[in-house]
Amino acid sequence: MLLIKTKKVHKNKYYLHPSEIMAVVETINGIEEVITHHTHVDENNNFQVAGIVKDEDRVLVEFPRESCKGAWRAWISEKNVIKTGQTVINSRVVL
């Protein structure tokens, strides 16, 4: 699992369930908004995602739920990654 920085976290009582929040994440291609359970965001508003692969200065991550635009995965700049665990497979770093 990875923690990535969020641009903003919305805590709104009007989502489908009171425990849901919206994490706003900056990706390589723009902004993705993911409505997710509050436990996927820590006290510093860092968002917990699954890291898939690292390529140069970007990381492919998988969100715990589909984003509002329909994406399950997105490329994130490496500077927005808080912590990783890494394994190398086929000359790529798998997180």
C-alpha cells in the first residue's frame, strides 16, 4: 500500500453513507475525485492506494473505489508519494 498526497479532502454528510469522504488527487492527467471510506485517508489527509508500478518519475496507483470520472487507476507524480515498499520485476519497480 502507498500513501499519496491529496489536494483536498471533502467531509460531507450528503454522500451515500456518513462514513464516506471525497479525496481529491492530482494525477499526471489532471484531477481525480474519489469517494471512499474515511479509513482510506489518514489524519494528514494522505490517501491510501495500491501501488502497481513505478516508471521514471511517476507511479501507477489503483484507487480503492472507482473515481467520479470512472478511473480505477491513475499515474501519480512520484513527488506526491509518501511511502512505498518496492520489488523489482522485469526491470520495473513494482510497489
